[in-house]
Amino acid sequence: MSELGELEPVARQSTAELIADQLRSAIMYGVFAPGTQLAEAELAARFEVSRGPLREAMQRLVQEGLLRGERHRGLFVIDLDEQDVADIYLARLAIERMACELIMHGNRGEAVAHLTEALTELVTAAESGDRHAMSDADQAFHLALVTCSGNSRLERMAQTLLVETRMCLAALQDHYPRPQDLVAEHRILVDAIADGDEERLLGLIESHMRDSIVRLRPA
Amino acid sequence: MSELGELEPVARQSTAELIADQLRSAIMYGVFAPGTQLAEAELAARFEVSRGPLREAMQRLVQEGLLRGERHRGLFVIDLDEQDVADIYLARLAIERMACELIMHGNRGEAVAHLTEALTELVTAAESGDRHAMSDADQAFHLALVTCSGNSRLERMAQTLLVETRMCLAALQDHYPRPQDLVAEHRILVDAIADGDEERLLGLIESHMRDSIVRLRPA
DNA sequence: ACCGCGCCGATTGTTGACAATCATACGAGC
DNA sequence: GCTCGTATGATTGTCAACAATCGGCGCGGT
């Protein structure tokens, strides 16, 4: 074979991780609305596993902060108030700002490549007018941004925060910007990176987040 | 009774959370060195619970990134290389920097009060010369800093990062600054907050983290 | 009518047993 | 002598049953 280096250990996710991914996705898209109780028996039956692995998966989400547990009563999807919205976006700002700095002082070229691709997806979604697809692309863009920083801890944190962001959008009637504005907002980010203009980039990210907070304020 | 508002719901932690806290602490202090496998049967016997709750607790730590799982093989404490050290401190910088900003634009007085108390503990520890106590106080100070920001998500992230920080210190022969320097480093942070000098504060936090990275470099 | 009490179904918490997989040691074959 | 295949013990993954707790209902008392 031509290259031997790209051989990776065969991915073996644990059952708990598989289930956690599905649950996280369901929570993210609002399949389980905030405050909803997750009944063990019912979910276990649906996933066709026993309650053991399911409980392991749910404990992961508790640790992640997506579920809140009341002893002997059950696990519930967290509810998000205005304070949470602000907390989430400010935490994202902290993470993504650092990611931007790392990108600017790291492999900028690769980041531009990946983000340009993510931006293309966003444009496609915007043209389709599908809000769901736009949100997906938006989320993917920001995750790509953090991934490009090369800091796996930032990436993990961003992942959770993006899920919570999506919960806000689902819960708060999706106060989303116009498609063309959404694209423009992200394009200028890529441009700033490509131009190597760190100061501008950091200002843009900050506006991006702070604007989102006020946009979602009058829930 | 004089005040009724301070009544809190009786704390009912789940068994998984209790166990997770103990395990996290053990990992943090290096009781389980990086790379060590956590044997279920042995730990379950030690905690005097069955493997069920123990596994739930361990899944929490996996989600937290403190354990790495290999299917059908077991769970292992993550190992930390030089890259991880940098990742951890830069992630901390992201979090704590934002915490500083929130404090400066929020309830500065309360923050100064809490941090001054934490600083006092640090001084006491420094005077005792006990490295362990100094690390504890150092960690408590930084956690207090993030807690004062009032952002629970930042707080949760900081908690995990501080555990990892401690792992670095334990693994890398505790390349720790001199006691008086440690105290000074933190005192100027409190001073900057008290003075309301945000720019200085942010610069200090950044130095604090970046210096730590280079200090731990020649492992 | 209202409050307290106790019962009952339902759900969560926990356990021990069973199945599947892995790591190691041993022996056969080349 | 080395490699490959196999048996074995140990550990993880999964499950179904048991125990404990919760929420709601009805009953009796005041």
C-alpha cells in the first residue's frame, strides 16, 4: 500500500457513547423539550438495550450539563432561561476567541481551507432557505473553527455549548437572522482569517456572540 | 426563623456522582497515575457498591475527558504529553480571561472579597511550605475566580481543567514556583481587580498561563 | 370541607449472574 | 527457533430480577 501512516485504530465506540450521541442529538433538536423527563424503561426499549447501558449514557449527559438529575425521581432535560442564554454565548465567546487566536498563530492556511468549505455549505443551506439546514451549517462552521485550533479540550467544550445553543434556538422560537446576513456574518470571519487580521477577527467574533445574546433576549 | 430564603433543597447527590468525585480526586492527586487501568471489580469492592453505579461514575469521567476507554479492554487514566499541557493552560486562559472580564463588568466587590479570602489561604499554605497545600490553595483561587464570574458553564469547564492542571503537576515532577512568587503572582491579580484595571488584569492572566506552559516544558 | 394517614402502582437504584471478548501461556507445525 | 493456532483465566459488557423510593388515590377523622 502507498501510505501506511494513515492507518487508524478501528473505531470502537462504547454502547454508552452511541446512545449518548443519539440522546444528545434528540435534546439538541428539541425532540425532548427542556424540562422533559427521560423515562428509562421507555428509552431502553426504544434503543433495544437494557437499562444499564442507557443509564451510563445518561450519566454522560448529566456530566455534560444537558440533563439534570433528581434522585429517585429521574433525569430531566435542563431548562434554559435568559441567564443561560447569556452564559452559553459568553462561554462560546471565550472558547472561540481563543480558537481564533490559536488559528492566527498556527496553521492559518488549513483553517481557511476548512472554513471556506464550511462556508460553502452554509451558502448552500441559505439558498435552500431551510432553517434546519442553516442551523446545521452554522453549527458545523463554528465547530470547524474550534477544531482548526487543534485544541481538543476547546473542541469538546465547544461541542457541548453548540448543542445548548441549538436548544436555545429551538426553545426560543428560532429568532434567526436573515439568510444573507447569516452568510455575510461568517464570510467576514473567514476573510479576516485569510487576511491575517487578528484584531479585526477578534472584534467580529465578539460582536457575533454579543449580538446573538441581544437577538434572543426578548424571548 | 429570621431568614427563610436561604433554605436550600437538601443535597441529594447520586451514587454515581459521589463515586465520580472520589475517582476524580484520586486521579487529580496522582493516586492513579496516567495510563493506569481502573479495574471495575476491585474499585467496586473498595467503594462497597456493585459494578453498576461504578460504571456510571466512570462514564462521567470519560465524558469529562479524564478517562479514555478501550472497548472490551477497560478504562484508563489519560496520559498527558507536552501538547496536552499547552492545550490545558490555553483552555484555562480562554476560560479565566472571560471570567475576569465578567467580573470587571459585574460584581467586582464580591469578587475581591472572595479572592482576598482565597489569597489568604494561599499565603497560609505558602508559609507552611507544604507543596500539596499550596497547590490546593492555588487551585481553589482559580476556581473561585471563575465562580465569581457567575457563569456556571465556565465554572464546570474550569473545574475539569484544574484537575488536569493538577495531573500535570503531579506527573511532571511538580515544577512549581517559589512560594513567595506564587503568592505575588496571585496578589497582583486581586489588586488589578480591586483597582478596576481590566487591561492590566487580562495581561497578567495571560502571562500567568503562558509562563506556566514554558515552566513545565522541559519535563 | 379540609387535613392527615396509609395503601398501591410506577419508576428509579442496585445487585448478582450470564455472555462475550481479551490477554496470556502452552504446544504443534514448519 | 520462530510463528501460528489453541486453550484458559480474567475482565468487561449486558441483562433481568429485587429493593427502595416516589406520587397519587381513597379513606377516616375532625
